[in-house]
Amino acid sequence: MTVVEDRPATADAPPPRRVNPVWALLRNSWRQLTSMRTALVLLFLLAVAAVPGSIFPQRSVNRENVSEYFTAHPKLAPVIDRLGAFDVYASPWFAAIYLLLFTSLIGCVLPRLRDHARALRSVPPQAPKRMDRLPHHVAASPRPEAPDAAAQAIARGLRRKMFRTRVREEGDGSWTVSAEKGYLKETGNLLFHLALLSVLIGVGFGHWYGWHGNRILVQGQDQGFCSALPQFDEATLGPRLTASDLPKFCLELTDFQSTFQDNGQPKSFGATVEVTEDGGPATTRTFTVNDPLRLDGANINLIGQGYAPVLRYTDKYGVAQTKVVPFLPTDLMMTSEGVAQFPDANVDPATNNRDDKQQVGFEGVFLPTAGTDGSAASRFPALDDPVLYLSAYRGDLGLDVGIPGSVYSLDRDQIDSGRLQKISGDRPQVLRPGQSWTLDDGGRLEFVEVRRLATISLRHDPAQVTMLIGSVLGLMGLMLSLSVHRRRIWFRVLPADDTDTGTGGSVVEAGGLPRTDHAGFGDEFAALTETALARDHDSEEGKS
Amino acid sequence: MAEWSDQLMALTVLAYLAAMVCYAGEYAFGQRSRIGKAAARQLVGAGAPAAPAAEENTPAKPSKGEWAGRVAVALNVVGLALHLGTAATRGIAAERMPWGNMYEYIVSTTLVGSAVWVGVLLRKPVLRHLGLFASLSLVVLLGAASLIAYTPVGPLVPALNSYWFVFHVSTVIISSGIFLIGAVPAAMFLIKNGYDEGKRSFPYTLGKRVPDAGMLERLTFRLHAFAFPLFTFGALIAGPLWAEASWGRYWGWDPKEVWAFISWVVYAAYLHARATPSVKRTVATWIALLGFVTMLMNLFGVNLFFEGLHSYANAG
Ligand code: HEM
């Protein structure tokens, strides 16, 4: 059984004269908070509190799922949102639990640290009077040397086995050897709990001083990205950071490699980029799914891929605009959805008047490999036979309203209300690279080429390495704590007082106390006493 | 190869099922014959140097129950071999470690559990009486894997193609296997303890022929204390390291991660409870069983209930 020693009672504290009730309450609460039972309850609460985060969609994981939840449960969602159900791990109640737990941890560990430091400097305690009361015991058996020599020899043997020992002379001519081992258990346990604390601090530090963002990076010089805040598709800075704290670098996707299995499963991805850091010279770097691009102050992970058709629209006045349009993959075969919007189309060059009813938009799917049956589903994710299926719309795209809509589809409200009208037939137009399509008003859309795109996530967490070191140390502490056992052994060496052993001999008795649950202690004790007593091997007496 | 694997799987379940029936037979017929006596002896001898075995010469013709028990152990070992074959052929068919999706993950985890169980059995034959429950859980888990989670052999998605895959998944599989099988002595301890306290209603009657409660409790602790650091490494160190390299964040509260965290906290609570003198051992053991429930939740529940939030768990 594990022995958890009571903390030494504060015997030297002055007798309480007038106990301040507030002080007494505080002290009692602190004692309660730092007890093992409280720690247990708080651990439980932590586990329970983590559950809702797997049931409800989390903003920190996937914002869109949260919006979907709001649409699906319009009544319930706002209520549970107020309870923090969509931000469980940032909610006040979750924080309250782990902060209490870690307060309890500090309150628990600090006194143990002090006690352990004392224990490390202390000597093994005196042997108990009645060794036969100990869980392990070997009754007196003879040894040829005199008591002090025997005691010293026994202690030497124990020291060789890494026991801490103390030899004491008793008044009556007898000697005792006290030995103790396994201090590393408590050392490891404290290390583990302190490491937990360091990891928590690391999480907090990383949250304050870290940042992350996402970006779709399309191949090509004109599509490069520099680490200024507006250039991210989405970015979150830690509360202690400002935009000027971001490291300065630029990226340009020069190449994207992907290979696929016959069944369309991706086999490997890799992106090649030109990187300039702090205005230095450009270098070419490649990174893949499990091997991020590590820059000074930012790690860049490749998290997705896709295609971006390049479309040129020449309006009825002959003014041409070119757009590189990222399409969103919707299935394994990379059937992708997207929309090309030309709000500045059909501006009369004579008047320079923009006519809201003359904007043009195209919506449809892109297939990297066209199906044989003409269906709008890709047959293979690689660019074997790229094709676009597009429908054309003219009217008011609704882009000026100020509500950011999807960048992968047209505004449904505008279409439903008739402000935006389909001007192509029921069947979408088929376009292959190089082909063009002339609309009813003489406008012309040309499918110029297809470029690759990479979805990248950019992140910096200044505490990451420290936390890794902390957790590895913590793991080592945990293993020590669970595998080392604290145990004590005592020997009492008495002068042999009768005649048959002759002069100078001694009689040795031993006892052992495992201080933690430890199955192997019996064998260890038997082996240690066997050598220490150098007993007659046939004699069975002395076994209890 | 893939078909072999599927057929071996069926045979594995059959072997465990047969072992279960034989264990049950021993349970039904078995008197506290040799096994019982051996148990008693081992307990008396615990702590003190073992006395020379004096009773070995009791001629005791093995009873019907005894035979059933021996056959059960043999079938159990056959089941383990078939189980190993299932996983190996699957790995060969896929040309990678058989840990790429939920089905393979469960096959591998239960393989570890089964191996640990057979290992425990060889070292402590006394525990044969737990065989009924050990084989029952193997049959249930494997059956569920085949029915609910079966996935045809396929290659890994690129995100899984990493050496962290080996570190993370192997350690998590091994520790989960040990945690899972650790629930058997935990449950039996509670039953036996209840029986010893005089409870005679249904589950407690099963405790009649079960070996000593203290030994079951210690075995429970040792299995959990061994699995816990391994799980800590696999789920809370190697997992985040891999996630950082692959997804760019070391921890993102994905449902899988949430439930790994919950399991870890619950098992930490178990170790705490066991180390706290004022908390009863039965209470601590209940916490270990709760940990088992959270592991099952991660093994099945998260993949089934929370689909869509994380695709990698069934990817493959
Ligand atoms: C942050 C949450 C905590 C976690 C995850 C945690 C985890 C653990 C684990 C896994 C062990 C087992 C190691 C062993 O048995 O040697 C342990 C032991 C221990 N913990 Fe914690 N702990 C936490 C908080 C606390 C707190 C708040 C206290 C103080 C009230 C505490 C006091 C102890 C003690 C005294 C032991 C040693 C038990 C023994 O002698 O075996 N822990 N802890």
C-alpha cells in the first residue's frame, strides 16, 4: 500500500491565542484545496468538462460547423452558446477548473518539495525496537565478526547496492544499520507534477505570444504572398502581439507535385516555393504534408491542394480582365466548385458609368479529369483532361452589400430575386484550356490555363520547444515515480553473548519495510539478508 | 492476402468464442480443485520465501472442469496465433503496418490485449478463471470491429505517411490494449470483493470461484501503471509532435484528441485514488473501469458519433 506521510504537524507554531476567524477560514480552505481528495474531484471535473467539446462543434476547430449548427438549431444554439458550448476550452468554467487544479497542484507540490529536500539530506531513521513487527523479518542468526565490524561490512554491502545507510552504536554494545533506497520515486513524482505546471504555462505563453493564419497560395508570380496581415485569408494573433510583430517573409508557389493511387487516393503532395526572408535573397524550398517549411518565426504546413483555372473575360466593349480563380475541391477526385465574378465588366468606356445590371459572373465545376459520360464529376484527381462546366449570369452580383458571401458560389438571394439572371442554357457550357465561349451580348470568356494551388497554414508558437522538453522530463519523472519503490531495511547486530560461538562473534537480526506497494520487495529482502547474514544455507530456522 | 486476412479474422473470432465456451464450462463444472488449491498456496506463500511445493504430488485426476479449462487456454493461444495472422496478412496485403484505419486499429489493439492476457495467464495460471471475461471482451470487440468498422485494404493517406505514425500509433495501440485487458481484473476485483462482503446477487455470484481479491487488485494496478506512461508518450507527446508536423498545431481539440485527454485524466485520477489512503480500493477500481469506458468511446464512439469533424480516423 502506498504510504503518504502526513505532513509534519506544525508543532513549533505558537499556540493559537486569538484565532482570527477569517484567517482560520482561509487556512482551512487552502488545506481543503490542496488535499489529494480535492485533486481527485478536480481531475474528474476536468474530464467531464472536456466532454461537451467533442459533442458540439468548436469555433477553434471549425467555424463553419458552428454556423451550420446555428442554422440547424436556431433556438438551442444561442442558449448553449451563452454557456460556452462552442468554445469549451476557452470558456470560463473550463478555465476555472484547471486553474483550481493547478493551484491545488502548487499548494500540494511546494510542501512536498520542501519535505523531499529535507528527506534527501536526512539520514535513514533508527531501527525500530521490535523488528519482528515489520512486514519482513529475519530472526537473529550468527556472524563471525565482532558487532562493529559486522555492522560496517553489512553497511558496505548495502551501499554497493545504492542504499543510503547509517551505522549507529547503541549504548549496550550493539550496533544498528539503517538503510533506505528509492528516493527517486518522490523526485520523479515531483518532477512530473512540476512538468505538468510547465506545460500549462507553456500553453498560456504560446496563446499570448503566438499567431496563426491560413492562406490559399496559387502558383505564379502574380499570386505571391507576403506576411502582412491583410494578405492572410484568415489570421489570429495572440493578445500580446500586433501586426508589426509578424516575421517578414514572402512566398511564391513555383511548383506543386502530387501523385495518386489508381483509385484516386492521394499518395504524396509536395509544394515548391520561392522564399524571401527579411528582404534577403530568394531561396527555393520544398515542403510536404508531414514535413513543414520551417522559417525563422513561422512554420508553414501544407494542408490541402486544388486547382485554380485562369479565366479572361472580354466584355462587349472589348475590355479584357483576367482572373485566377481558386476552386474548392468537393470530393476525392477533386471535382471542384468555384465562381468567377466580373463586377467591373461592361463599363461603358465613353461614359465610364458602371451599370449594376451589367455585371457578369460564371459559376460551375472544374474537373481535373473529365468523365467519359459527360457527367459533372471528375474521374481522377490529376490534371489528365481538365474541363470546366460553367453557367453564365448577368445582373447585379450583390457584391456591394457588404456581407461577405462565399467565394465559391454566386449570391443565391440575387438569383432568386431575379436581380441576377442566368444567360446561358440549361446545360452548362463545356470549356477546355484554350477554348473560349461567346455570350449573347458579344462578351467572350476564355479558359486560359489551369494552375495548381496549395492551402497552407502558417503558425508560430514560441513556447513549443520548451513544452516538448517539459513533457519529456515529465514523462521521465512519471516513469521513475511508477517504477521506483521506496523501502527501508534495518539490521541490528548484537554481541554473541554465549560461549558456543566463541569470543567476538555477533548475532544479526534484520527487518524490512516497503514504503510503497511493491511486489518484488520480498525477493529483494531475502537476497539482501542472505548475503548480509552469510547464513548457513541449510538452516531453515530464522524463516518466518 | 486481403481475403486471407478476412478469413483468419473469422477464425480468430471463432477460436476466442470456443475458448469462451470452454472457460464457461470450467466455470460451471469446476470445483475448486487444483487451480483453487494453487491459488490458496500462492496466497499463503506471498511475501515470505515460497515454501517448497509439498502438495504437487496430490494425484488428483483432472476433473471435467479442469479439462475444459485446459482446452480453453489452448484455444485461447490458438486464437492469439490466428489473431496475429489476421493482423500480419492484413499488413502484408496493404504493404504497411496494419494500423491505418479504425478496423485495423481495433484488430491491433485487441491483439495486444490478447497477448498481454496470455502472458499474464502463463505467469499466473491462477487467473484462468478470468478467461471467460477476457475472451468475452475479445469476441465482442472483434465482432464489433468486423460488423461496424470493416474497411477494405487500402493505402495510407499522405498525412498518415510519416515515421510519427509508427511511434504514435504503436504506443497508443500497445497502451490501449493493456488498458483494455486491465479492465478484466478490475471488474473481477469488484465482483470478488462484493462476493467476499457477502453479496450474493447476480454479478457477485460470479466471484465464487475467482481467485483472491487482493491479487486481482494488484494486477489491475500493475497493468494500468505500466500502460499509463506509454499512453502518455503515445497520445500526449508523440501525437502532438506528429500533429505539429502534419497539421501545423500540436493540439487542436479534435474529438479524438478530446477523448484521449479525457482517458488520460481519468487514468491519472485512478492512480491518484489508489495512492490516496482515504480512498477505498473499490472506488479507485471503479475509476479504472470508467477509464475503460472512455477508451471504448475513443475506439468506437468517436468514429461513429462524431463523423465529419475528423476524417482521418476512418481514412484508409
Ligand atoms: C494537474 C493534474 C494532476 C495530474 C494529471 C496528476 C497526475 C498524477 C499521476 C499520474 C500520479 C501517479 C504517479 C505515481 O503514482 O507515482 C500522481 C501522483 C501523485 N499526485 Fe498527482 N496529478 C495532478 C495533480 C495533483 C495534485 C493537485 C496533487 C496534490 C493534491 C497531487 C498529488 C499527488 C501525489 C501526492 C502523488 C503520489 C502518489 C503516490 O505516492 O504514488 N497531484 N499524480
